Amino acid sequence: MVERWCAKNGAALNHSESVGIMKTPVVAEAGSDCALQQAIADATAMSGVQICTNTSVRLAARRLGQLYDEALAPLNLKATQLALIVEIGKFKSADAQGPTLQDLANRLAIQLSALTHALRPLVRDGIVELRQDAQDRRTKHGVLTARGKQLLAEAVGRWAAANERVEAVLGSASAASLRALADQVASDAFLAAYKSEN
């Protein structure tokens, strides 16, 4: 890595200086797009924001996901698949049809196409069965097979052990705060508040 000024000290950079944005040295690898690096530095200087909340949350989610995936690896499951199986398993109905795929997508806050993609390996491995609706043949329901129910029981134990370890390392107060903030950001109220400012 080498510290350098952007070679293109043209109109854009001169304009940044004239409106009171101090040019910052850009740390970049040789051959990288200097104009892009300078634009990022200028945007940071204008907004005063040094840390991206989205990036921090994604990094934390990726780390936690890896830990839970490791716990479930002996069962050939990923944490995202377990969340899907749990949602199907929680659903109770008089006709035992299971949740519709649309209901399932809504509960997991994902697109129907992403849900269909995620279900493929679970259907292939005999964990989930897709059944047509008794009234509307265009609608499908997700139902756990006998193998799926057994796998869910085993997976919950492994997930619980990983969850307890995360809680022990973070501390119960920090873990509770993390969950509360995540729930707040995932809420409709947060989305409405964010959009009302635009």
C-alpha cells in the first residue's frame, strides 16, 4: 500500500477545495481507480460520517453466521436453512398443510424467488416437502417430512449450544441490546421513520 494524492487534481478536486472540503491523502493500492478513492474520501468529509452502519452490521452478521454454521455443520445444515425449517415447523393449521410459500417469504422478510432457491436443497434432501393447496393448485405449502422433524430436533440442540456461547462471550446485557437493536432496525416502524425523512 502506498500513500498518494490523486493524480487527477482536476476540476472536481478543485471544486471540493473551494467549498471547504479538505483533500485527504488517499491510501490505495497501485493501479486502483484514484478518482473513485478520492470521491469516497470527499463524500466522507462532506457527511462527517466515518463509519458505515450497514458495513458494521453485515460484518457482525457474517461472523455470527459462520459460528452458527460451524455448529450445524455435522448435520449438513446452515443457520439460514435452520431458520427456514424452524418457521415451517412452527406453523400449525387444522388441515396440516403447512405455511404457503408466500407466507413463509413474508415471515422471513425475503423475496419469494430467494425462498424458492433456499428450499431446493431441503426438498432434494427429503427435509421439506412442497404440497399443492387443496383449494388453489397454484399455491404451494412447505411441510416438514419425518426426516425434517428429526433433523430439526437435533439442530435445535446444536443451535442452542452456539447461542449460549455467543451470549456468554458478549455478556447477557450486550446480547440483549444487540437483539433489541436488530429487532428495531428490522421493524416496520424503523422503515417508516427512515422513509419519512426523504
